[in-house]
Amino acid sequence: MQIRDLPYPDPGIPDARSGPRFLLWLGRNQLGGQLKALGWGLLHFLGVGGLPVGAGLAIQAVIDRSGTRLAVAGGLIALFGVAIAVGDTMLHRAAVTNWITAAARVQQLLARKAAELGSALTRRVAAGEVVAVSTGDVEKIGWFVEALSRFLASLIAVVFICLGLVLYLPELGTLIACAVPVLALSVLPLLPRATQRADIQREKAGKATELASDTVAGLRVLRGIGGEELFLGRYRRASQEVREAAVRSARMWALISAVQVLLPGVLLISVVWYGAHLALDGRIGVGSLVTVYSAVTLLMFPLRHFEEIAMAYSFSRPSAKRAARVLSLERTAFENERGGLDDTRPTGELYDPATGLRVAAGLLTAVVCGDPDAAGRLAERLGGHAAEEERSPSVLLGGVPLDGLPPATARTAVLVQDKDPVLLSGTLTELLDVPSSGVVAADKALAAAQCGDVLDALAQASVDGSGDPMRSTITERGRSLSGGQRQRLALARSLVTDPEVLVLDEPTSAVDSHTEARIAEGVKALRTGRTTVVFASSPLLLDHADAVVFVHDGKVAAVGTHRELLVDDPAYRAVVTRETDNEQAAEPATDTERVDDAGHIGDRQIITPAASSAREEIEESA
């Protein structure tokens, strides 16, 4: 794989059982690139190791006044120089290619996993950890993959150089061959502590990143309650902890580097001292001494890669562990009697065995839950994204388990819009350019979602002066828009997709009552013949639903129309009208009482929440 061929057509199925296994899997999938880098690395390091031979021959030829041997030595030096230049250039090229392609493979795997899990990802893994894995951890994993081939090349070169020195000059070669393993393994006792400190540093850095991500996401709320200084103080303390951990980690790596400099220096001094005595005794020639000295000096260069691979593995191992943890997450899948399923998109009734919820095909069904968190979990389960701890049976669409379908097919069949949908930066045209059936045009979706004022605001903010709202730029997460405007644009985007089943979780919680009523009418008209599920407790939405399902304590408690349930079910009435405990204890409406068009039961108006708010304000003022 070359850089120009990225991205991968298929990044593969990773071995995510552990961090080391994941690194091994990456290495196996880049075997061709690793072998190429290994070959160029051997050429480079053997060229480095051959230079002392040419230098020693040249010095001995000068001493012996032999022009022929001097010319031969010069040719060897030139040859080895070319090998060094070519090998180093191509090694760098191959190593960087391995780094970038490995990082790209990991990023594609993470992106695929994020698309597979959807919003369930951030429920199982902290958002800050996901950010850390997809940025810094990817680079560290790529670093280890890139350094591995250079380490293997340096290891083979060191072995060959030591064997060559033993054969060339046994007196000094044996000393060097015995000392080199000591040099290479001298840092091993220090690595566990260095790795431990590096792990602590990365753990603290991940927490600081998570804190920063949460602070940025809730900045508007923090400003509203005056909590900026509180969270700023927390982040300052977290960043100082990261700094202190980084300093402690750097001290260990500085000690390892010092050992890597001290011990080779001691070896070099020993070789010079012993070789000088051998030369004075006439047991070796001056050229041989220069050859061995130069070989030992240049041997320090490949030995540095032993330290680098130790650092790279130390940093990449926890990064690979975090990446493997994310990649090991799976959609909740359950066995079904019919065996394997094809990619055919199912249709029909939507049924959740866990709660007993049945959503008739082609109708607008409202679901009322007393617990907003329970409503969010149920909405995710209806889309085939049950939480990992939930072991309930899969939701069925037309009798087909959603958890057994491929993610792309399941999402085409059922689309879930959660409470806090995200708007990506770009133009409005790009925002609405999503995979869809092509039946619902963008203008119809915008009209149904009551986005007229949003279009006017975007037209006024048009930077190109065209006044075309579709070409206006929406900032990151739509921060330039109000909460209601963002919510309506997200609703329009969901309507454009035109899925078989559309699940909306509180789609109008940030809009006023008049706009809410018009949205309810527009969505019902646009989704005629399609299945729509709305999680809401607003009477304005509930009154437009074909059917209302009341879910209490995780089970379906009542089914009917909004007005029927107001009369027949006190628990439903308490949730929808937000009655107090005293009001719930009051005598409920009789079967003969009916809800009129103004939302009254007898002399009590219980549909309009504004009446309840006004009454509370009067009581407080009294």
C-alpha cells in the first residue's frame, strides 16, 4: 500500500483482544511495507558498518605506501557512501509510508466503528477517550509500526558487524561482541518504571482532554450559570497534573538516554585503551586499530534504535490498548430462529419485546415516558442500538431482528434522531445532502420543520452577498443558531432521508407552542404512509398522533388516543399535565367526562401547560 492509494478499500477485521495483539495484527497487515523498509535499512546500516573497513584499509595503505590499495580503499569508501545515501533515503521513505498507512488504517477502523455504533459509542466510552484515541494514540501506534522495521534492520546489522569484528580481529572483536548485548539490554530494568510513568501521564492527559471536551460542549450553559471559572479551575488543576506526570516520565527517559550514552562511551574508551596496547606490542596494525575504533563509533548509531523501539513500544502499548477497547465494542446481537439474514430492508410493524411497544406501520405514534432517560434508551433500542448492558431481545421490524441486520441496512430502515442532534459545519445544501430515498425534497422538509425564520437568518448572514440561504455557511455544531433553530434544521435533515421508520426523541423541546403545533401538522402530513415514532410529552404533539403509547416502569401501560388516555389513565394524565402530588390525589375524572376542544375536563383545563405555569406564578406572587 502506497500513500497515494489511501484510503484502504477495506481496512480489515482487527484483532482487538488486547493491545499487543492489535499491534501484531497491524504488523502482519503491513508485512510488505515492513520487509521493504527492512531491506533498505540493512543496506543503510551495512553501509555504515562497512565504512570503517575502507577507512582502515586506506590508512594502512598510506602507512605501507601502496597506491593500489589506497585506490581500492577509496573505491570501497565511495561504494559504502552510495549505499548509505540510497539506503537512508529509501528507508526513510518506506518507514514514513508505514507510519502513515498504519495510522490511516487505524483511523478508518475507528471511523467504521463509530459509524456502526452511532451515539451508543459515547455511552460506552467517554468522548474525551474517543478523541484521544483518534488523534494522539493513532500517531503513537503509527510510530511503533514505523520504528519496528528500522529496529530489526539495526539488530541484524549489529549482529553482522560484531561477527565481522570477531573474524577480522578476534582480540578486540570478542570484547565488543560480549559488550554489545550488555549495552542493548542495560535499559531493560528501567523500562517497567518508565512505562508505568508514561501510562500515568497518558491517563491524566486523557482525563484532561475529556474535561476540556465536556467544557467546550457545555460552554453556553456554563456561561448562563456563571460556571466558567469553576471549570477553568478544574482544567488548570488537571493540566498541572499532566505536566507533573510528564516531567516525572521525562526524567526516566532522560536516565535511559544517559545510560545509552554512558555505557557506549565506556566501551569506546576500553577499546581504544586495549587496542592501543595491542598496537604498541605489535600484535595489530594501526589500520586495524582504526578500523575497530571506527566500527565501534558507528555501532552506536544502530544501537540508538534499541532505545527508540523501547520508547515506541512503551508509548504505543497503552495507545493500542485503548484503540483495541474501542474497536472491540459490538452492536448488541441476538440469535434468531431464522438464522442468517440478507441485506433486504424489512418493512411492517415495529415491535419491542422488552417493553411490549407496538408501532403500527404507516402511522404517527407518540410514546410517552415518565423518565426522559428511559425514553432516550428506548429510542436507541428501536434503532437497533441497545446499550451494552441491556440483554433484552432485539427490536423487530416486520418480524426481522434489527440487531441481526447490517448497520447500513438497519439505518436505512430505522432512523433515530436523539435529543441533541449534531449539525456539521458547511452550507445548508451540504447539511441536507444526506443519503435518502429522493422522495422528500429539501424545501418540503424545511417547510414541514417550520424553518422559515432559519432560512431568513441564514440569508442575512450570507457572506457571498447572494442572499441564498442554501449557500450560507453553518458554523461548527450550528453554534451561530439558537437551540430551536438547530433542532428544526436537524428535524428537516431527518425528514429528507425519508426512512421506513423515523424515531424522533423530543424533536420540539426547544421551540414555542405555536411553532410546535405547526411542526406536528407538517410532520404528520409529510410522513403520510410512513411509520413515525415521536417521544414527547407535549399535548400539542400528542393530540396530532394517530395513537399514543404510555410506557411506565419499562412496560407499556396504556394505548389509545391522547384524549382517551387523559380521561382513562391518571398516571398518563399526571405525566402529560405535570400534575403535583396533591392534584394526583384529587378525584379523577369520571368516564362520563369528556375532553373538549379547549382541553378541559369538566371545569379543569389540563391540556395547555401555559395555564398551569400561569397558575403557579399567581400562587407564588400571593
